Amino acid sequence: MRTIFLLPTAFLLIFLNSCREEKQPSVPAPPAKPQEAATIPAAPPPPGCRGCHAEIQLDTPHDFACTDCHQGDNNANDRQLAHQGLNAKPAAPESMAAVCGRCHAQQAEGCAQSGHFSLRNEVNLIRRQFGLEPVNSLRELPEPNSLPQSKEDLVNDLLRRRCLRCHPGTAGDSYPHTRRGLGCAACHLRKTEGKLASHAFSLPDEARCLSCHYGNRVGSDFVGMHEHDLGSDFRSPQTTKAPYFRPYGVEQHDLAQDIHRQRGLTCLDCHNGAELSGKQAAVRCADCHDPQPGQIPPLKNLRSEGGQLILTSKASGKEHPVPRLQHPAHAKYGGKVACQVCHAQWSFNDQGTHLLLTYSSDTDPWSSLTVQSSSEAEAFLLGEEDEPVMSDTLSGEKKPGVWLQGYGLRRWENMIIRQDKDGIVKVFRPILDLHLSAVDENGEVLAGFDNIAGNSDGLLPYTPHTTGPAGLFYEQRFLRQLEKDSVSGHSKQSAARP
């Protein structure tokens, strides 16, 4: 019995000992020393700009050496040497005459002198509204003092830091759809989110036009965009499948598009380069819809065929027969009433535009107005900037103070109809209904700068790019105004009689 008992015990002890030995961690063998990889020096890029910028694709007319426009050294393959003397922005206003003008002298000179490029008309409208003398160019716009000392200082600061975000010397605001090139490149090179999408020069498309013509100004009405009010109580954020929530800085009402856009036409189908460069007067509705016998078509894409005018779309190549004026109202009111008084579907009506230059860091009063259609103003109100600062778009320098904006009313339904100086009844809009104020770093109103208004009611004639059918009650828009003007004319004649 003892033998039977001892044998299993001995076997059990041997088994446990063997298990214990197997569970003990073994010391890993030292890893084999890897063989050292042979060091092969990277091959230098081939000489020339295309050695590093192989992705750049040029259009055929501009398929020449990069250094012809950008300068630098096209024989070097070292970045620092290749970029010596580089002109990164040869199409900018300060360079375009010397660079683009070598081949396009007439176009470069014409654009530089045009109001569309220089914005002198817009600048001088505002200066005259506040009793200031006009200037001939943006570069003549005086640089104001750090703190405004006069009304002229305040107006110039407004122009240089808030209004002139669309002149061709600036790349635009930092919203996704408002970034663009400089000078000639603003219209002729395509950008996406501020980055060059193509180096192929082309005619401006709608996106490039809207990179400046957004924000309740002519152009955005053509595509049916009307900015919401800036206050959070009046904006209506909605989910969207679009890649950006506010591509132009403010939510947009989706209103009726101009009938020409609905038919597939674009801006350049009516507004050609000659007009935009100041070489040709703006095209009128009657030039296409009521041409006179023997009249030469004002647009190259417009031709006459068997007595029928045909417009060929520059974007799609589609041919559009142009309808002639047939309704008797055109003969009855044609010399008295502008086309858009009857045919505009809606118009911008931003009344009471209030602009405040603030040096105060207190943002609480503006908590519901953080959407400003200005990324610098928004950065300040959202706390992304500790101090109120805003860039001078002419000098590029950031300066103390931020221009903030608000409106008394932003609507579109009720167009303002008035008689213009030429006696024609037109659509008007309160473009110059501006009220300027300024407060110091403590939020106290600067002496003399409290709600400064201009010299007029701010109404200017406007051509809404919202064309559509006139509708049954078109006369109700203007008959009262015609009657008023008629009574006023009779009164003046009676007063003039001896």
C-alpha cells in the first residue's frame, strides 16, 4: 500500500516541477544586428521650374518658360537659387503693366483705367455723400490717423478697411468663395478656397464674378442670392449638403434667379471685356430686345439672321433667339419708365446701414451680431482676436479698431420706384443710407462721431438683375409715381407763369 501511494505522489511532484519550469519566462535571444542599409543620395531634381512644379498645366497661348512672367532662374535646381528675383504675383496691379502688358498692352492699360478695376466711382459716391472731394484713384485715398480726427478721417478709414475688400489689389475675404487672384489673375485664373485651381488662363466664369459681386450687390441678385440679416434672431441656419455652410460669409435667401440665368446665360454673355475695361458703354436691354434698323449688334456673340437676333452663350455654346418687344406697353411707356420697373422680380432694399468703428474690447453688445460678412470683424467678436484690429486693404497693415455693421431693415419685396434726374421712372435702392459712429477703448463715443449721416437720403437708381415676366399688375408699380410727377410738373409750370 505504501508503494502504491508513493508512486503517484512522486509522479505528481515530477509533473508540477515540469509545469513550473515551462511557465518561467525564457530570456529572449538578442536580436540579430541588422545590416546597415546602403546610403543612396537622393537624385537632385532636373534644372528648371518644371522640375519642382511638374503639376502646373498651362493653356496653349501661355505655354512658355515660367521665368518669362515670374522671373527667377530657370536653369537652377536649388530652391533658393531658383527663386532669386522671383515675382510670385506677376498679374498684381503693380506688376501687370510690365508683365501682362508686354503681350496685352491695350487690355492692361484699359483695365487699369476702368472704373470696374479702380472702383473710383464707388469711392467717390461715398466721399461725396459725406461732403468730401473726389479722388482720381485708390492710391490717392488719404491714409487716416490712427484715431479719426475729422469726418474725412472716418470716411477714409471706412473705405480702406471695410468697403474696399473687393479691389483687385487684395485677395479678398477669407470665406471659401471670396478668395481670388490679384490684378489680371482675379478674373482670368481660377481659384478654389484661395488656392490656385488651374494655371490655365480663361474667361471669367460665374464663380469668379461672384468672388467680388456677392453680399447684396449687383451680381448676387442675378443668381438669386439675398443675404439674411446679420442678427442671430433673423438668420435661419439650416442643414445643407453643400460643402460650406456660409461660403460668402452670411446665410442666403434663395430667391428668384434672373430669367437670363434660368435660360443658361452668364455674366459675360451681356457684359463683355470691352465694357468692363471701359472701352465700351454698358449694354442696354433695348440693344438686344429692341434694336433699331441698321444698328450694329453691340456684342460679338450676338448676330442677326433673317431679321432675328440670336445670342450664342459663351459658356455652353447654345443659341438663344432673342424675343422682340411686342407688348403695347413698351410703346406707351418706353420713354418714361425703365425696363426693370416692370420686369424686376425683386430688389435689394437695405435701409439704415449702421457702421461703428470701435476701439473697445467689449464684445458683449454684439453677441447676436457675430456674423458680419467680414472675417476680421467676426474673428474679433468670436474672441479669436484679443484686441480689435482690422487690415488696411491698400497698405496691408493691421491697425487698431474694427468696423462693425448692422442694418435697420433688410428686405426685398417692396421696390422703391422714383423718377430720376433724366425724367425716367426707375428702381432705386438706399445704397448710401449710411450712418457712421466711433467709440474709444472705453466704449465712449468719440466727440463728433455719433451717427453721422450723409447729405442725401442715400437713394440711387439701380438695375436689379432679377428680370422676369412683368405680370398682370405691372402698371401699379409706377402709375402713382407718374401721376405725382405730372402734378408736380404742372405746379411748376403754373408757378413760373407771370
